[in-house]
Amino acid sequence: PLEMSAKKPVPFLRRVVPVTKKVQRDPRFDDLSGEYNPEIFLKTYSFLDSIKKREKEMIQKQLKKCRNVEQKEKLQQLLRRMTQQEEEQKKRQKWRERELSLKRQQRELAQQGKKPFFLKKSEKRKLELADKYAELKRSGKLESFLSKKRKRNAIKDKRWLPSQKSL
């Protein structure tokens, strides 16, 4: 056993063997985990997409068989969330591809001896909006989208008009 000083009062719970404290580390901020590269991450965990697809199909089958109202509602909510995540992933992938194509174009221009030109965030946003409108026009949903947008803007404008009560 460890020798203790007689001049210092003995603590109530005396540690006979010193316990080494486990050091917790967060892999997101630790250098030991390496650098984060989204392309490598997506390639490494691409098998998860097939698993998610199978799970989605299973939930759809369960939803068809289900008779309980509460259970059916939960399954519908889960299915909705899965489809939203899928759409978001596709949107992120499109954005990443667009960014890569812009970088590729700049690299080609630089190799030709021209000065590289980098787009501002606002310019990128305009290009993204143009792509969105082109996609909506192709699918035939542009008119409904624009009408909804007009209604939303009309409601916002109405909010700033003086109300009848105050007049």
C-alpha cells in the first residue's frame, strides 16, 4: 500500500491504487483520425445506400400490410423522412458535381494560359436557380411552382400594408 503523510488528514475514500483516467477524444477534431475528404467518405460508405434502399422497401411492404392506425402513421412518417433524406443526398450530389465541373473548367482555362475566374456565392446561387427552373420546366411543374411563389410573396406584401382596423 501507498504510504501517506501523517500530517495530512486521510480522505474518507482513500485510493489505494491510482486509477488512470481514460482520455476521451472526439474523432471529428482529432488529427489521429486523418483529414476529411467527402469523395473518399462517399466511396467508402457507398454500401449504405443499398442498405437504405432495402429498408425503404421493407417499410413500404409493412405499410401495405399494416392495419393499426398509429403504426401506419409512424411508418408513413418514417418513409417520408427516408425519401426526404434521399432527395437531400441527391441535391448535395448535384451541387458537388456542379462545383467539380466549375473547378475543371477553371483548370482547363488556367492550362490554356488564361487567368482563372472564380464565381461569387451570389453568381453560384443564380446558376443554381437557373438549373432549378430548367428542371421544373422539363418536368412541367414550373407553373405550379411559380403560382405558389406568387401567393407566398403576396402574403408577405399584405403583412406590410396597413390593416383596416388601424384606419
